[in-house]
Amino acid sequence: MKRLINRVFFHSMRIAIGFITYFDRRIYMRYYNKLLRAEGLKMNGVPRFIAKSVKFDDFDLVTLGDRVVISSNVIFLTHDYSFTTGLIAIDEKPKTDIGILGPIKVGNNVFIGMNSILLPGTSIGDNVIIGAGSVVRGKLPDNVVASGNPATVVTDIQSHTAKLKLKDYTKVIDPK
């Protein structure tokens, strides 16, 4: 019952705080970070932006680094019940469902693209870009760009940035 009450409180506050994002993203993030910490999410620094549509299935198993940007509809999935399904398939039905829990750690200065899924046990290094729609599992080293399902390293961050610098970008996104 306590978990239900906490979830109702969290989602109510998330909706209320979410309206602030339309006026000032910095104020929104100040309050949203406090709410996420109160729910048990660990932060090693200050995330730059976490979209209000991001889903965390277990706050206590997620750690975020400094200057993290998490786009819309990203899912932090810290549990896996496929082991139970596998046991049943080989005629070793367990007495109860067996869940495998795994922490998710995101390093400093990481961008996670829209609609990505981070699976249990994922560890993302510092200075990493995750492409939109990626499914991330396992460990990604520092200073890389990764994308796909499963997410794999496609280039290093230095090469990626050098290519972007060659292009003419006329619009700069204002963080407000």
C-alpha cells in the first residue's frame, strides 16, 4: 500500500511540475530533481534535463551523473522476469516468479536519445551519446556514440563532434 501511495504522489507531483517545463526548463529541473531524489534516485551531480515522460521502474536502482540529458519516452528498466519464462519452457516451473534486478548507472555528460530503453545491469560511461530508439544493455565505455538494438558503438565522441562542427547549424537551442 505504501508503494502505491508513493507512486500516486510521485505521478501527481510530476504532472504538476511538468507544467513548469513550458515556461522555464531550469526551474522545472530544479523541482523535478528534488522529486526524483525524494523517490530514491541517486544523482552524482545535476542532470541538465530529464523529460517528464521518462519512466523509471525502480528509482533505487538508478544512478545518474552530472550534466545528463534524457529525452522523451526513455525507459529505465531495472527488472527482468524472462528467467521464469525460460524455466517454464524447459519444464522446471519455479514455485514463484523469479525476477532479476539490475542497477543502471549513467555517467557524466551523457545524452540519451528519444525512445531509448536501458536494460537491467547497464552501465554507461562518461561523455556518451545514445542514439534515439536504442536498446542499451551491458557496459558502454567513455567517449563513444552508440545506437541500435542492441546498442553498439558506432564512433568515438571526438570524430562525431568534428563532423558536426563541419556542418552549418543556423539554429542554436536555448535551454530556457
